[in-house]
Amino acid sequence: MNTVMDRAEIVLWVRHANGRWSARTVWVVVVDGEAYVRSAFGWRSAWYRRVLMHADTEVEVAGVRLSVALQPVDDPELVQRVSGAYWAKYGLSWPGPVESMNGREAAATTMRLTNVGQVSQLPA
């Protein structure tokens, strides 16, 4: 099966106020069967700020773009578990970037991908 949650990274498309779309490759991790992403640059990332303003958002996997929603996570225990998932998935290959992704600023941007059920089965 080829799902969003099986991927090392996904392309997140976010619509600008003027209707233009921009793409950003992000790492995706899974905790308790749900997918999570973070902004590596915290609040400084324009895509993250647009998502918080309810911009249309899509994910692209295997050449397929589908609408999703991102929901901010404010539960500290869940944020810690997501940090653990980043270490488990990426830590051996990318310890420096993972340290950054688990830093205070980036961890504060943890978001759950919702409506992922709609994108669960994608072509290889």
C-alpha cells in the first residue's frame, strides 16, 4: 500500500491570498495512526502562517494532489510523542536536521494532517 503515512516526505501545497499555489517538501511522521508535520523554521515559514489563516492545503504524493486540512496540536504530551517519531524515523540519517525539527520553535508548529483517509490509497 502506498499512503501519505508511508512516505519519508510529502509535498505540501498551500494557496496564497492571490490564488497562486506554492509547494514545500516536508517530513511526515505517524503517531497512533495519524500523520503529523512541522515547520522546520517555526513561525518564520510563510506556508505555516498561511495554513493558520485557513489557506487551502493539498498534499502531493506519487504525482497525485489531494485536499487535506492541517490542525494545530497544542497537547504537550502529543508534541513530545511526535518529536520521538521524528527521532525514530529520521534520527539516524539526519541527526542535525531532526534536532532542529524537535527544537522549541519547530515543535510549537506541530500539526495533524486531517482528512488523510481521503488520501490513504495512492498510486505507486
